[in-house]
Amino acid sequence: MENEIVTRLATLGHPQRLAIFRLLMRRHPNRVPAGEIGEALNLKPSTLSAYLSALMRAGLVTQDRQGTSLRYRPDMAAVGETLDYLLLDCCRGRAEVCAPFPLPSSSGSETMSDRKYNVLFICTGNSARSIFAESILRDWAGARFTAYSAGTKPYSELNPFAVQVLQDKGHDTAILRAKNVAEFQVPDAPVMDFVFTVCDQAANEECPPWPGQPISAHWGVPDPVKAEGSDAEKSLAFQHAYGALKNRIKAFAALPLDQLDRIALQKAVDDIAKDEAPA
């Protein structure tokens, strides 16, 4: 076991291999095509192949083939095994030594309190998918959650097809505006309890750690803005995105948050999108 841990840590000691691993962790539970990883990190195919091979040899990443495409995702069992080994060996049962990283036995016994939670949905442009998610959660479970959304692009504006879908569904669009994620990273910004990425590109991007260590997950949905064809065909793509997010948010809002410890809650929010993740 110790030799395996040493190999994994040595593998992650290379900055670009670590960057690949972090991207895959942010995209979990999706399997990510090699080409998308290379594009996001600006890596040549030969270089990327060598780094992925090293991560697989260390047992940190698994590979699947879909048609002619190779897809990758982290081996979560190996990741958990590595973290458990480090924390248990380092802390020796004394959680205070490793603060702010509590031992699994400590964090597993703590549930979230029964209160109103702040939830942030992130996309690239904050023009459609994240706006959908914000509106759905606000109207579906506004008594339990304060919903926010933001984009990673410096500037954006609401997509007219998205606005029309929301109006047709009875949502108040007058209160909506496109926002940049920087608004939520200033000292006086609301502290988030949950942060969800709803597009792959936003999940691929490096973001600073969020204060308070919120529960996070990737709920990627195909971008309706990229739909081509007639206005009716484009509108249908926005309807599909809205429906996918509504199903996930309904499942999220139904979770008994005050009864789940952090580990169980993280698994629950990951599982909400897992069944729909690309194979």
C-alpha cells in the first residue's frame, strides 16, 4: 500500500499531470474525451497521452473507449484510499491536528443544519443554463434555498430563447441579469453552501477555492445556444436543457439535508447527474 501511495503522490507532483487530474475531478462523474482535456489545458496530443498514461499506471485515472474516442475519469476508489491513508497516518486519530481537514470518522458524523442554504450555479456565459437553474430552484424551493447564478466570461447577456422559455414556464425574468463569477468571490459576497457547474467548459476552468468549502458537483447539460436550424429547433434545444435541469433540481431539493452527513450529501449530489452522464 505505501509504495502505491508514494507512486501516486510522485505522479501528481508534476504540475501538468496534476492539472489533468484536477480537471477530471471537477468533471466527475463524467468521462472526459482526451481531445477536450488537451484543448482545455493546451496540451499537445503526444504530451497529453504520456501524462494520462502515467496517471493510469499510478491507478488514479481510468480509461474507457466510446467508438473511436478515448474517455477518462478519476478512479474515485483510489482517490479515497489515498486521502484516507494520508489523513489517518498523519492525524493518528487526532482530528484537530489536520484541521481544517477533518477525518472521515469526524466529518461523517456531522449533518448540515436545518436552515436556508445558498446555492450558486456556474456556466460560461450565464445566459441560459445557469439562469435556468437559478430560476427553477428559486421558484421550486425558494423557502429552503437562496439561488444564484454566474458565468466565467467577463461579459454576457441573457439569451432571448432562454428568456422566452422561462416566461413560458411562468418564471419572473425581470429580476434576472447575466453576472460574472467574480461578483461572488469578493470578501462581502454570500458564503455558498453548494456550487454546481452546469456546463463542461466552466467545469474545465481553474477557479479559486470557495470560502467555507461548499459541497460542489458537476451537472453538465448540452449547450442549447449552440443549437442550429430553425427557431423552432433552437427553442426545442432550450426546452430540453430546461427539462434536464428541472429534473436534477427537483431531486436536489428533495434531499433531507439535515439528515445527511457531508460524505453522504456529496455522494447524493454527484449521483443526481451520474445516471445521465455520458457513457
